[in-house]
Amino acid sequence: MSGTVELRNHGRELRHFQLRLAISAGFVLLLFGLLFARFFYLQVSQREHYHTLAEANRISISPIVPNRGLIFDRNGEVLAHNYSAYTLEIMPSKVANLEATINELANVVEIAARDRKRFKKLMGESKQFESLPIRTRLSDVEVARFAANRYRFPGVEIKARLFRQYPKGEGASHVVGYISRINSQDLQQLEASGDSTNYRGSDYIGKIGVEQSYEKELHGITGFEEVETDAAGRAVRVLSRTPPISGNNLKLSLDAKLQEVAEQAFGERRGALVAIDPTSGDVLAFVSKPGFDPNLFVDGIDSENWDLLNNSIDRPLNNRALRGVYPPGSTFKPFMALAGLELKKRTPQYTISDAGFFSLPGSSHRYRDWKVGGHGSVDIHKSLVISCDTYYYGLANDLGIDKIFSFISQFGLGKLTGIDIEGEVSGLLPSQEWKMRRHKQKWYAGDTISVGIGQGYNLTTPLQLAFATAILASNGTAFRPHLVKQVTNSKTGAVRDVVTQPQYTLNFNPENMQRVHNALVDVTRPGGTAARAGAGAAYTFAGKTGTSQVIGMKQGEKYVESKINERHRDHALFIAYAPAEKPKIALAVLVENGGHGGAAAAPIARLVFDYHLLGKLPAGAAAVTADDEEGAHD
Amino acid sequence: MTDSTRLWHYLTRYVDNFLLGGVLLLMLIGLLVLYSATDANLSRVSNQAINMLVALTIMWLVANIPLQHIMRLAVPLYLIGLMLLIGVALFGEIHNGARRWLNIGVTRIQPSELMKLAVPLMMAWYFDKHEVSLRLRDYAVATLLLLLPLFLILRQPDLGTTLLIASSGFYVLFLAGLSWRIIAGLVIAALGSLPVLWSMLHDYQRRRVMTLFDPTQDPLGAGYHTIQSTIAIGSGGVIGKGWQQGTQTHLDFLPEKSTDFIFAVFSEEFGLMGNILLLLLYLVVIGRGMVITANASTQFTRLIAGSITLTFFTYIFVNIGMVVGILPVVGVPLPLISYGGTSMVTMLLGFGILMSIQTHPKLVKT
């Protein structure tokens, strides 16, 4: 009996067991189903997502920096080019003890104190994870020596890089400008303009001059290499390569030889010269003295040199031609004369009797001529040749400020010329509206008088003055002045002219124009204020001297050059063009604290013209000839 | 019959061909994947092949032992294992922050590996002894037999092994008929204790647990493994990138790619199709184990066969679950495929027992 019970129990237990086993099998299938669902989710629903992630893991895109475009002068002389050199670079994020590493490195390659300073400066400016040069331009011996010791320096590498070089050094430095390492400010700008992708891998960017303003042309288009990398970031193989497109080459309108002649003509003096081809707007020479060596900036300037340049009293980094503002002084008079004739306030026959001063009706205040006692009988021709102030005091008063402003601004004074480098300032051609806005004061009749001789509120840059002279020389045709003549597409070879059409044309009475031209030619002839500079010229040489005050003189006080601190002496100015009948070159010269325009500035113009028109090189450095002009003082 | 066929027949008497076939196919896949995962490292692959041969030999030996003998070993094996575990706790060697190894002069052994079989054997033996009248007290004793080694292994610490032994023990309890009410009670108690446990954790421990659920919180630390393995699997798509073509694998983004994460290699290169094939092969082996279990004639054989089969499944589920990112990362290999000899031997020892149960004359109770 008990046997059957046990047997039945056994059978029931077996069924129980099999039920449990079946439940287990269901459990297994359920969980396998769960795994399958997960597979389906990952491999079918989300495949694209994970595929993208896997590719992002695997493929890193490394940029290939394009070669920067070259810069030539108008005759094909090289002003900026690239050369390949080895640099020793440190990845600061990969080096534990920088100081110790650099000390160790100094045993292998020469590392000067200035290299260390520069490196520190770069560290402060650079992005993280960037490789920074501790030494540039390694010699072959140094490269070999480092290669043998490389294992001792993790995070230090030798790289072949393209360097920018400016073979002319200081020559045309303000025009060509320089490139330097991209700093955080540049980076922000690149990001804002949407160019940051094209600068991945680029270390340099144009900072001033043509290098800056034509950055887009010069930089080129960055190429890309798709590299397969492993988890450790090592490149395994190259998957695809989009080659970079080199930057476009620039052909400047500048004549490097003429530029050199002009720069040498300044000698040690400070100043600026801008020479323009009035038939095209080509800037033939663009001088700002002193200059600087742009090569210093390329690898990141060291603090010593920087302090030297930045703290110099001569301010070599200041582009005087572009940004220096000076009262135009008597160089303003030809434009005033033309205004008088064009606006019929003066006839050629009109003569004044100059007693040496001008007074407004009902006022005792005397506006003095530079010549005590005056020039006697003066017509418009003589007023330019001898630079009579009294004539222009009266003319200014008769024209009134509104007419002066609207007429002269046609010559671009008080406005940006639109030259193709950045940083230009607009100077100042005063007007009633300006005075109200700026000084909250109404315009007084007395204000107009000194404006008439280029003083008072008047401020111009040498560039503006040259531009105005070019318009005058071409009888009213204004081409936008430009330093870059042509851009050559590096890929297609296509050449594009920067400026082809005149910006605007002014219509003047040819007779009036001719009268002004004739007077300006006589300025450089015996009896004129620039007679010495014009002596023996083989072409007709039109010019106008000018002097601009640095410090004001009290009523009745006399300007005695020898008694005045050198830096407070007047600036010498000269505008000129030649040959007068069909001008090929128009220029403005400024010599800071040079004194008289005819003595200090005009000879420089003569040297420039002699070279440009005759191909004649100056015998030696420009010598300052004896005084033959007096400046204008009020 | 010729002599050689007779010899062959004699040698394969106790081998279950069905089970052997499944195991060999899985091993073949394992070698192929390993070849790719090790970047065609033939010495690693041949090493693994030797591991497999050793394990297969052991399986054959065990298959030839009648179950009564194996049953007789249950108690001594368990006791030796327990003593060794105590030995580990006292004199064990520390590797990678865990005290798992015991130096017994000749070689180093890992007693927890032995317990993977010794614990279910012991529990099955116990239930077999008390088969006639199973009472609540018997389940309690069996549970104690399970918890004792578990505690020692958890302390080492070795979460993966603890989990596997715990589940192998639970399967014995479950198959032995542990009442549903107690199972439900245990589940509720476990869930109920979670908030209490959570509140006892340190901040950093909680963070670590959170990482297990959301690997993106710690992409370079603990989460890295899961992130990279899910990328590997997901990017494999339906048909996979092709053998030896997995970018995650061959560019070293996958960690532990020849051991615990080898499934990601397989899945990246063979895709959803490969995964389905692999799961089906595993199902074949598990199914055969279930059939053997169902056919087993004694309480001991039934319980041990069921436990071995379900533990084999647990290995697969926990490993793949962790690689596909639905389970926390614990050190559990993918059976028959992950590189390594120890787990291979343990696994095939279990299959040897299954074969022995299936092929030796059944003892039918009268």
C-alpha cells in the first residue's frame, strides 16, 4: 500500500519537476527574446546612429595647410615668399615639466634666452593642445642631433614648416605688413566670419598691411586628409585626401625700386610719402619712415624687440602715410585756388595788395602772412608760386566754409580714400555741421580764415593728400588708390585687376585747371618756393610746398626754428606731379619736423620723379638743400 | 565490425553526439572570432585550441564516469572547496585588487571556480538524500549550503562568480520544488531592501551604480566599455562588417575584446544575422540539456542536469546582456567563445556530467 502511495507521490513529483523545467525553458526563451529585441534595436533601428559614432571614432580629419600666396611688386620682384624650415616644437599638454624639458633640450640644440621668452609668450596666447615652436630654423646638424636624442623627449617633435619671409626687410614694411600666429582675438573673428574651418591647421594670419587686407586671397583653401586612427590616436592609414589650394599671388602696384629710392631719400628722417599713378590709381610708392623688420613678427616677436619697436619715440609701427594726420598747410592752396576760379569768386586778373596781414571787417585781429610786410601786388598765379597767405585768407572769407567744404571734399580730403589696406583714418575737412557735432559750437567767420591756408581744424593723411593731388593732376579723374594691382588665381592662373574704372570724374573748366597747373609748374622754377628742388629737371615738374605747425604761436611771437625743440618744429610738406602736361606720377611727401616744405620735402619728390620718369638713381643720400621757402603761419 | 570501428564505438559509448556537435560548432565559431579579435594572433588562437582540447578530454573522462561515482564526490568536493575558500580569505594572493587565488606550492588555484560545480552538486546531493519527505527545513539547509560559499566569494570580491553560483544554486532550489510563495517572498524582500541598501551606500558607490545604468555619465571610466561595445554592435547592422573588418575591434576601441567583450567583436563583424545564428546554436545546446534533464531518472541527476543547463544559459545571458548594455558590467565570459582555459574546463566538465547522465543506464526506482 505504502509502495503505491510512494509511487504516486513519485509520479506527482516528476510532473512537478517537469512543470518547473518547462517554466525554466520559457524563462530561457523569454530572455533570449529580450536579447533579440536589444539586437534589433541596436543593429536595425539605431544602426545609423551607431554607424556614425563608429566612423567618428575611427576617422579623424586632419587639415593640410595650403601654401600662402606670394607677394610681388609691379615688376615681379618678390616682397613676401615662403620657405621650408625645420622647427622644434613642444606640445605643452604632453610634457610634465616644461622647464626641465627645455633645459634638457638646450643641451642638444641651441636655445637662446629670447627663444624661451618667445615660447612663454606663445604659451599665453595659444590654444590648448597646440604644438608651439621653441626653436625655429634648425640647422641640419641640429636636426640630426635632436633625432638621435628624440627618445628622451616625449611631446617634443621636429616639424617641417613653411615660413614667411620678407626679403626686403624694412622696405615697404607698412605696405606688405606681416603674418603672425593666430591669437584668440583672430580666432574669434574667424569664427564670427565663418572661416574657422578653413583655418584648421593654420598657425598664421595676416596682421597688418596687404598681408592682412588680402588675407582671404593669400590664405588659400585648406585641404583635408581623412585618416583612420586607432583608439590611441595613432594614424593607421590615409583614407582620402583633398589637396589644399594654394593662396592667390598678389602683384602690387608698388614699384619696389621706386619705393627704395623714396625710402633712402628720407635718410634718417621721419615722415611719409605716397606716390600714385593718376591715370590708374596705382600706388607706386608708399613710405612710412621709420619702418620695421616684419620678419621679426613671423615666429612671434620676442619681448625685447617688441619693446624696442613699441616704445620708440619714433613710433616705427605707426603707419604715418595711412594713419598720420597733419594740417595740410599750404598744399591746400591749389585746391582753394581752383575753388575760387570754379566758383567765380576770383578771376585770373583779380589782384590784392598784400600788406602782410588780413583782418576781418570790423575786427582788429590780424591774420599774418608768413612774410613780414607782405608780398605786395598778388594775383592768383603769384599767390601759388610764392605761397601768399593773405590772398587765401580773403578768398576763404569770400567762399565761406560751406563752399570750401563741398568743393574740397570732392578731392577726397576728410574722407577715407578706400585704399586696400586696413586702418585708414579719415582726417578732417571741417564744416559747420562737424563743428556743431564735435564741439557743440557754431561756426565763426574767423574759423574759415585759417582753413583757407590749410591750418585751423584741417587734418589730412599723406595718403589723402596724394590722392587729392592725383585727382588734380588728372584734371578730375579719381581712381581708388590701391596697393594691389592684380590677383593671380593659383588654380586657374586667371589674373584679375583690382581697380579698372575711375571711381568718379570731376568736371572742371579746362582753362581754370590749366591756370593752376601753370602756377604749380612755376613753383618749381626760379622764383617759386620749390625752385631749388626743381632746378634742372628734364620734365615739367608741378608742385606745391607746405608747412604744417606742430605748436601754435602767440600773436606777435616769431617762429625761430633754431630755438625750438626738434620735435616741435614744423612738418615739411610737398605735393607734386610730373610731367605736368601729362602726369604719370603724383605724390605727397611729409617730413616730420622737417621745417620748410621746399627745403625738406620737395627734394625727396625730385629724386622720386627722376627715378620714375628718367630711371635716374640718386647719387647718394638725399641732401637737405638750403632754405628757399618760408612756411605759412597765422 | 572492424577493430577500429569497434574501438571508436567503445570510446564514444558515453558521448552524447547531439551535445558534442553543438559544443564543437560553438568552439569553431569561438576560434574564428578569437582569430579576428586578436588581430590574427595565431599563438593565442592555438593556445585556445589547446584549452579546448584539454576541456574536451576532461569532458570525455567525466562522461565515462557513472553518476553514482560523481554523486559520491559531491560532499568531499564541497568541503574541500569550502576549506580552500577559507584559505583564500586568510592567505590568498591579491591580483587586480581581488583576493581570488591560492598558492598551493605547485601552482595557483582559484577555488571559486571549483565551487561553480561543487555547490550545485552538494545541493543536489542533499535534496536527493531527503527526497522522500522534503520539508521547508530541507530548503533552508540547502540555502545555507549555498550562502556559505557565496559569502566567502562575494568578499573576495568576485561579483561575476557570486552571481553564477547563486543562480546555479537557485536553479537547484527552484527545480527541487521550492514553493512559489517563498520565491515570491524572496523577490519582494529583495526589492524591499533595495531602498535601504541604497541609503547605506557611499556617494561614490551610488555614482558607480548609476554609471551601470547610464554609461554616458562616465564615458571614459566605467561607461567606456559599454559605450564602445554598443557602438561596435550597432554599427555592425544586419549583416555585419565582415570577418576581420570590424573597425571598433581592429582599431582597439573595444576593451577586453578577446575575453569578456568578445561578443561585441562577433556582433560587429557578423551583424544581426550572426547574432541570431549564435543564439540558435546556444538554444540547441540548452535544449539538449533540457531534454537530458527531463530524461534523468533520479532526483540528483535531474537537479544537477537542470542546474548545469540553466547556469550555461545564465552565462550567455549575463555576458551578452552586459555587452549590449542592458546589464551592468560584471566579469562573466561568453561560454565556449571567450578566451580562457578555466571557464572552458568548468563548462565542459558540466557537459561531461550531462553526457554521463544521458548515456549511462538509467537507474529506475522500483
